[in-house]
Amino acid sequence: TTGLITLDDGYGNTGSCQSAITFIDGEKGILRYRGIPIEDLAERSSFIETAELLIFGELPDEEERTEFRHLLSENAALHRDMRKHFDGFPADAHPMAILSAMINALQTHELHDIETTDAAHFKYAAAGLIAKTRTIAAASYKSHIGQPIAYPRYDLNYAENFLHMMFSVPYRDYEPTPEVAHALNMFLVLHADHEQNCSTSTVRMVASSGANMYSSVSAGVNALWGRLHGGANMAVIEMLEHIRTTGITPEAYLARVKDRSSGVKLMGFGHRVYRNFDPRARILKDAADKLLDAMHVTDPLLDIAREVEQAALADDYFASRRLYPNVDFYSGIILRAIGIPLDMFTVMFAIGRTPGWIAHWKEVTDNPRQRIYRPRQVYVGNPLSQWVPRSER
Ligand code: SDX
């Protein structure tokens, strides 16, 4: 059997941990942030309003929203010395490596106590990390293409500002259409949290030792990078491109997936919790359709994705294993249409997930009875053995 692990959450419960942040019903395909259905938030809330909901537990009123907006703007710039790190990364450094390194480095420039969640400071630090994660991502892209960094504008919301910081040039500001800005906002809302997934559990694990928010979130970025987790959104596009360029039919590709010796997985399909459709996949599929229509563009990969999905859902191998599209299956189509480079797709997931990671760091850190996570295992190694001198080995 695989090594069994139990998480002791300090409440005396082992085997799982308690959290009040996100609710998932995998059988019914339900996802709620602090009790509010993801469908409502995706359509009607801004990413930052959603971030405040996750972190502070309630949707903000006007005053709270305005205060947090100021904090985001005041904290978006990187310390001058932080920008020197970009000069040290190779031109082809992976943006996820840069993001993880820079988030960890941020703490060296933090002026306040970074291990407490006392109200005044924590709000400042949370807004700072959410703002700076966006700045680091955009600055790494600008650094990669040799363009000057664009600073955020106060008149733009978070998603609009990200697009401005990515695509504006000194002689012309990039003005996203409402459809593009709405699609990116929805993408970020849908990625903002997802209960005890691999990267969030990593953040909680690190937080349980008493580590600060930056160290915990940086660890979460690294866990998210894996192809089975956040890295899947890039792998889906690579898979669809492979189908397109080789001309292999979706059915032939699925045959390779079903041949276990190939080691090929249907990327963007399957989920440990959802045994039915991932509600985010439904929303993203519809959003991809609407965005491409609004932009009057077509993407052959979207057509291929639809064909692959249709073939897989009709195939007993996938149906019998209850494998359905997950959040990563259609999200890349939206990012491609917006013009985000492929190697930044998982960075976009990380930007979206940052508020959730902050909320979970706070939940662990605020718990006076929190104990350090110390998973156990089933030992399957050697029995008691004698030490033997090297000359006799
Ligand atoms: C995310 O946890 C979260 O909430 C994550 C996430 C979030 O918001 O944080 O939702 C984001 O990470 C989504 C998942 C993105 N990853 C992928 O799309 C990669 C492809 N998916 C698989 O690797 C897999 O489905 C996982 C990793 C998502 C889930 O892995 P599990 O739960 O360990 O599934 P499993 O390996 O136990 O699968 C059960 C069966 C196996 O077959 P049998 O051994 O029973 O015959 O289904 C098969 C698997 O081989 N299977 C797949 C498959 N996923 C599972 N076969 C082919 N293609 C796949 N994608």
C-alpha cells in the first residue's frame, strides 16, 4: 500500500484538517468561498473583492474595499534593491522559479514584523503580497523581453492593471477591452482558492511550523509548479498543440492515454475530489467561447479541446474512472487569447491562488491550538539490521 499519512490539525482531529475558508462537494460539483457559490463570485465579484472575502471572511463594504484598494496601490512597487535580482536570472529562467525566489526575497525588505496577524499590519502585508505578486510576474516578463517595467495605474482594477503592466510600452498604454479584462478577472477569481489542494496544504504545512507568510506562500508556488497540479494548464496547451501539429485524431490520442505503458495522461482531466464536472471547468469553457467570439478570433486548439472532451466523455475508460475536465482544461485557451505567454500560464494560476494561500496561512497562524503538521507513514523498509564494517560489506 502507499504510505498512509495523517494530518493532525491541532484540533485533535487526525486524517484531515478543519478549515472555514472553502467548501467543495466533489460528488455534486459544488465549490463555495466562505459559503458563496463560485458561480456568483465568478460572474459578479472582482478578484480583489473575492480576495478580501477569502482572507477576512466577508465580502467587503465600500469603506473596506476602498481601504484595501489604497493598500494595493501603495504596496505595488518593489524595493529598488529587489529589482537587482532580475539582473541575476538567466534570460530564459522559468517565471515560476523567479516568482518563488522573489516572494521569498520580499521578506528581507519587509519593514514590519512578518509573523503576526495583528489586524493593522496583516492587512498591509496581505495587500502587499497580492500586489507584489502581480508586479513580480509582469516585471519578470518585461525583463525577459527587455522592456522597461510599467507601474500600476490607480484608475485600473487588479486584472486591468496586470494587463497594463504586461503589455503597455513607454509610448502607448495597453487598454484591455472590457471582455478581456472580465475574462482575466474571472480566471483569477476561479483560481483564488480550492481547499486542501497540494500547494495550499504545503502552505499550511509550512505555516504550522510558525513560518512567516512569505516563506509559506513561496513554498506553495513551488508545489503548484508540478505538471500534475498547476503546471497542468501549460501541459494541456502542449497536448492540444501536439494533436494539432501531428494531425493525430483525438481518438488516437486517447488510445495512447489508455495504453498505460505509454505513461501519457489526458492533461486537464481528472481530479482527486471532483468525481463529476469541476464547476470551474464549466465556467471557463463558456468564458473561452464568449471571449473568442467577442474578440472575433478563433483558436484551433479550442476546437480540438472540445473534440477531445467529447471523445473522452463518451469513452468508458474515462467515464468508469469518473474523469472529467478540471480547471486546467480550458483555462489556457483564455490565457492564449489574452496574449499571455505559455511559460507564464502557471504564474497566472499562482497570482490567482495567492489570496487563498494567504487566507490559509492566516487560518493556521491564528489558531492558538495549532500544532505542527507531522504526517505519519507506514514503514515498508528493512527490518532491524546489524551494522557491518566496510571491509566486510
Ligand atoms: C489541479 O486538488 C486540487 O484541488 C487541485 C486543483 C486546485 O484548484 O488546486 O484543482 C488544481 O491541480 C487540477 C488537476 C490538474 N492536473 C491534471 O490535469 C493532470 C492530469 N490529471 C491526473 O494526473 C490526475 O487526475 C490528478 C493528478 C488530477 C488526480 O490524481 P489522483 O486523484 O491521484 O487520480 P488517480 O491517479 O488516483 O486516478 C485514478 C485512475 C487511475 O487509473 P487506475 O490506476 O485506477 O486504472 O484514473 C486514472 C489513473 O491512471 N487517471 C487518468 C488521469 N487521471 C487519473 N488517466 C489518464 N489521464 C488522466 N488525466
